[in-house]
Amino acid sequence: MSAAKMEEGSANFGMIGLGVMGRNLVLNIERHGYSVAVWNREPEWVDQILNNKARGKQVVGAKEIREFVGSLEKPRKIMMMVKAGQPVDWTIDLLTPHLDEADIVVDGGNSHFLDTRRRERELAVQGVRFLGMGVSGGETGALRGPSLMPGGERNAYQDLRPILEAIAAQVEDGPCVTYCGPEAAGHFIKMVHNGIEYGDMQLIAEAYGILKSVLQLESGELSDIFSEWNEGLLESYLIEITNKIFTVMDEETGKPLIDLILDRAGQKGTGRWASQVALDLGVAVPTIHSAIEARILSGLKEERVQASQSIPGPETLLGSSDKKEIIDSVHDALYASKICSYAQGMALIQAGSEQYQWRVNLSEISRIWKGGCIIRARLLDRIQQAYLKQPNLPNLMVDPGFISGLTAAQPGWRKLVSMAQNIGIPVPAMSSSLAYFDSYRSAHLPQNLTQAQRDFFGSHLYQRVDKPDSDPVHTDWVGITGQQ
């Protein structure tokens, strides 16, 4: 198909939004034998892709939305890769006057799942089928094979399935795409994916911080350590790229580039949404919370510099632990904390699935995360198997395989967190992961006192342990103690 000529109803697929992700997905789709029509709010972006990466390929461009929609075969299959929020609604409003019943619109951006639920219902009135689809893998994944998390009408997914399975990352047990569930299940799962990603990145940063601060390791040694770790239990995309980051030297100074990067991390919001939704659903995700808070604190660079000059830290010095022992402890703390991060994320997906009656298959979600996406890791094989054996597993930490892994890592994990706290190195994600682990495995927690306090000042009632089947009761604490 010529890029210069737009034929009526000839393109197999339509893409709106030609940023990095959008244009790479276009090239991925075209490479698998599908013709693609493209449109962008800024017409010059259409010219740019047609005159460069898409030159000579089965890609056609349109400057008007009517022309774009008309170029697509029916039922039309249109994907939007635009910024979340109002731009998605604006694009839908622009599209809908030109759509017919049974046409499919896919939002591939990082939209909030509640917005996706609303949009699906609004479009259903017109008979337009809407999918909210998480896309993970960054620009390289978009081009070579991402992990795709579509949710919405199942028949719309089935119509798109050949294209999605062709462009997705491929692993031993299939393409990294699956039907996640009705409504906004796909965007909910992508939100949780990003929350796990936040936790994973923070845990790796803490491991780096300890190795750098305590052992004074140079970038070459750090690269060697992470390279070795990537051959074992910690094998993952994030460990792999961390190893590579340590090998890059700054051309201007000749120093490791990592040492010249300001310690202020940004965020785009999806991790924060996961934290907020977890609170709404009553799911404990302390590793994810800690990762978000760590990024927020990193933004207070000027305040932290001033505080470092006026607030003294502990005087405790590092003990006599040898280098290898510390490195091994960091490895074990990172591995065990990583399990906790995934456990929290999967528990959040379970809660969302139950709340909205999506019936999400957690084993399948684990499978499609094994390739293409940012959190792909060897660990996901075991997570997939855990949910295959027990689909209603209440928490990953009670799976026999993970129990043994956590048990083996526990001594080093505890030693590392204790050491870091004693010498004043912040490890918020590792320490909150350990607290999560200890809380979950505790038959008794001190919240009986919390409930007594609530009943004392607010008559919130409590249940008695010796009468588990009885109704909640209230005690006249003021009358008994005389304390107002």
C-alpha cells in the first residue's frame, strides 16, 4: 500500500498518537503483515513517520479524522496511544461521529481504570466496543514485542487477538497477551504492574545504595555483582539493565555516568494510583507505598542537603562483617523483598477482581509478564506455577516454594536491614517488606490494643477472642477507669 494514496476501507488497523510508543507499535504491527493507517493531532507527526521509519511500508497517513476512519476496513480496529486523562476523552469525542456499530476502539495508554469503566459504558450505548489495554515494555518492547494486558468486551478481544498475539513478546508458553477480563481489568492490571515496578526499582536502588555506601564499590565491581546476580534467582530485566548502567562512562569527564546523575527520581502517577487503590480496597502494599514515598523524598534534594549538615546520624560503626557476607546479605534481602512486592501486587489484583467481578486468572497474568514487560523476571515462572496449582492462593508467601525461598533468605535479609538501620542508611522498601512478612506470618498482632483504644474514645466495639461467634461488644472504659 502506498503511503501517498489513501484507499477507502483498505487498512487493517488504525493508530492514533505517534509518540515513541505509538509509532513503534505501528512498525511492529506492519512488520507482521498488517497494513496500518495513522493519524495524529499534529499533522507534521504523520509526515514524519511516513517520510522516515514507515517509508515504503504498508502505512498510510491521514490529516483529517474522517479520512482516517474511512481508510479502515470494517469492523474498524483503532488504537489510541495518547496521554491519559482529557486527551483520551477528546480523541474519543472526535472519533465517535464517524464510527459504526461493532467498531473497536482501544486505549493503549496508562489511563486510570475508573475512567476506562466509564468510557466503555458510554461507548456501549453507541454499539462501539471499547478495550482498555495496558502496554508494557517501553519503546523497545513496543517495537520488538511488548506485554499486552487488554480488558473489555471479550468478543472485541477475539477480533483483535490475531494482531495482538502477533505483535506481543513471545515466550516458551505463548505470546505475552491474554484476555484479562471485562470492563477495566486490563488497565487495573497494568496499574498494579507499574506499582510492582516501582517497588522493584526501589529495592534495587537500596541494594545499590548499600553496596556503594558501605563497601565503597566502584562501578566496575557493581556491574560484576549485578551481572552475577542476573544469572541466578534475581534474573530479570531490571537487574540486567542495572548491570549495563554501571558500565557506561561519561564522555565529558570519563567518570561513571551513574555518579553524575542527580538523586531525584520522577514519577508519572500509575504507581501512586496503585497505592491509592490499595488503600481503598483495604490491601496492604507497604513495599509499593515505600517506593512512592522514597521518590517523593528524593525530590526534596535541597532540604536533604541542608538536613545532612545539621541532623546527626547514629554513631554506630559497621561491624566486622566481610565483603562477601555483606554482598550475600544484600542479595538475600533483595530477593526476599522482591517476593513480597509481587505478593502484594497479586493480592491487589485479586482484591480488584473480586470487587469488580472480573475473574482474573492470576496464573495467566504471571505468564504474560514473563516477556516484553519491565518487571519480567525468572521469579514469574514460579509465580505462574503457584497459581496454576492453587488459583485461589491467598498470598504468594504461603506457597510451599516461596516459603522455602523466604526461609533461606531470612537470615541475610534480617541482618542487612538491621545493619542498614544501625549505620543510618535508609532502606524503606526492604524494611517495610520485612515488616509485611513478619506481620503476615504472625498469629497475634498488637492491634487488640488499637481496637480497645477505638472502643474507649469512640465506642467502636470489639470482638472477644473467647467468644468468636458472638456479636461485637462495648466496654464502659470511662466508667471503669474514671478516665475521661
